[in-house]
Amino acid sequence: MIEIKDLNKRFASAQVFKNYNKQFNGKKTCLQAANGKGKTTLLMIIAGLESSQSGYVLFNSETIESVQNYVSIASDRIALPDFLTARQIIELSCKALKKEMPEQLITGFRFDEHLNTRFRALSSGNQKKCQLIIAFLKQAPFLLLDEPSAALDQESIRFLLTLLDDYLNDKPNGQIIITSHEPEVFLQHGFECSSL
Amino acid sequence: MIDYFARYISFLSFRYLAYTTTLKSMLSQLKSFSLLFALVLGPAFLGLVLLLFLGLGKIVDSHAAPAYGAKLAVVYLLLESVMLWAMTPAIKNAQNRAFQRSLFKSSWRVCVDCKLLFLSNAWLIASLLIAMDLSLKQWLQVPHFLLFMLLQWFCGVFVLYRPLALFYSFLISFVLVLLPVSLTLLQYFLGFVAIFCCSTLIPPVRISHKS
């Protein structure tokens, strides 16, 4: 279970979170809020990729030192190296995570034919697929997906849903948090809606 | 162990590729000024390199006027910091920093940052070339030069990780060199090192108090 305590986050003069507290009780949560309210920022803070002025995040009631080992995230906020091809990015991620090339994920997202394209030349949908492949490759107990279905074709959304259905099977203490402006399809797959 | 090393090498290769790609992109942005640079700086390039070494020479050997040597050193360090600051996005691969943080160990990131920082720091490399040329007898006469090289390294590290501390360091160092006190070169440089170390302890000043 992920818990946010007394979070304060400010961008220049904009206060995004002020003494913010939140507890994610459900195993699968779909976080909802209007644009610009800080959904992505919150995911980035949970993943330890963005700092806050104060506050902390608890994972199963504990603070974690090296969060990146326990959290996997896919977000447009994380710029992938656009001078590399998708294959090079995935291979680099495989080496970092000591994993084999995720052929099943690549085929499932019908990404094979785009592997040798530079990331900057990929369509937004294919860039999203690349982000998702890396996130699922990690198999961390806590999975954070920022607008995972945005720009994806229907077949890829269906594949994504099957991945989400099975993700927590071998992670009893795991949790999935996603953000989406079209939550209906996720609600049908066991997600609970939660406002920011 | 071999696997660990192979993974580190793949990260290093990625960072080096990112470094060269960013530098190329920065240079291409300067392309529109290339004719101007070629005309103005082209003939003066050799002179600039000589000036770099001449400045270092003055810093090494300014026992007769220690205050002048200290002032020159601070200006030299300031120029070096400005150049490194311009190269920071390439050194840190700032654009893909979150990607790096999501996958790679922080120790690897810092280690590669330092390697690329050294590679980018032509000023420090020039100092090392001079340092290697000094005999033991000469070193005993100019021990402050070792501190100067340490300060050069501090500047690079501060530019990457503690820019505010660097600002404070220069501010206080300028005050020190402008004070009407009589110090030896070694005392000046020990003072600079102390200032650089202490400035990391100064808390950041928040300009906006809007809540």
C-alpha cells in the first residue's frame, strides 16, 4: 500500500501540493483529476524521480531507500533518449535490469516493425508502447502508469489490459496506480477510481 | 563480476553517445555564427590557447604579487565554471536524467558524470599538463598549485551538483581577494578551499515566500 504524508511541492510560484496526504488502499487504482492538478507530478514523486520540498512516501508502511528498485513507471515526463533506436533503448534497459529481451511484450504490442526506428521518429502511440515495454520489463512490485492508454490502438489497449490483469499475480504486496481521463475500460478490469 | 562490468560499460557507452550527441547539437546551434567565429576567433585561436597557459603560468608563479595571483586564479576559475556550466546538459545528459534515475544506480551516474566532467574540463587538463612538467623542487616552491587544481575540480563538481554553493563560493572569494590584507599565495588558496567547503553548508535562500 502506498501512502503519501504531508507532501509539499512547488514549481516556481505554483504550489501543486500543500500538506497533501493520500492513502492508496486498492490494489489497482485509477487516479483522476483535471489537467494540471499534479497527477503526473505525484507519480514522479512516488517513483523517486522528482523531489518535493517536504513530505514522504510510505510503501507498505515503510520508507524505501532505493525506490527505483521497487517502483516501475511509464510516463511522458520521463524523456527516453531520442537519439537511440527503440531496440537500443530496450536493450539498454534489459542490461540495466538484468533481463532478457522482452519478445512477448514486443510482439503483444505489435512493436516489432518499429524496433529499428529512432525514438524521435516514432509516433506518439509507439513512443507510449516503448515506455510501457520498459515499465513492464522491470516487474517491480509497484507499477505506476501515466495515461497508459493515451494514443494506443485498440488491440494494444486490449493487450495492456491483459498485462494489468496478470501483473499482481506474483506480487502479493504490489500495487498498480494509473492515471487516465478515460477510466471506463480500466474500471471493467478491477480498477477503483480515486480522486487526487 | 563480468556481468556487472558489462552492464556498467553499456551505461558508459550510452552516456558517451548522449554526451557527443548533445555537444554536436549545441555546436550546430552555433553554426549560424560560424563565419563570425571563424573571422574573429580563428586567427586568435592559438593566442587564446597561449593565453590559457600564460594565465596558468601567472597563477603558478606569482609569489612577488600574491594578491594579483589570487585575483587571477578566481577570475580563471570563474571563466572555467561558466564554460562547464554551458556544457552541463551534455555532461549530465540532463534531458534523459529521469530515465537514467529510473534504471541505473546513482553511484554509476555520479561516476560517469565525473568522467565526462574531466573530459570536458580542458582547463583542468591544461593544469595537469603543467603539473606533470614540474619537478619536485618546483613543487615545493608552488604547493598552492595543487590547491588550485583541487579548486578547479571543485568548480566542476559544484557546477553539476551545487550551483548555489558555487555562487556563494565566488562571492566570498571575491571579497577575500579584495580585502586589504597581506597573505601568501598558499594562505589565499587555503582560504579559497575553506570557502568552497563551507559554502556547501550555507542553506539555499528562498526568494519567493508566497504560500
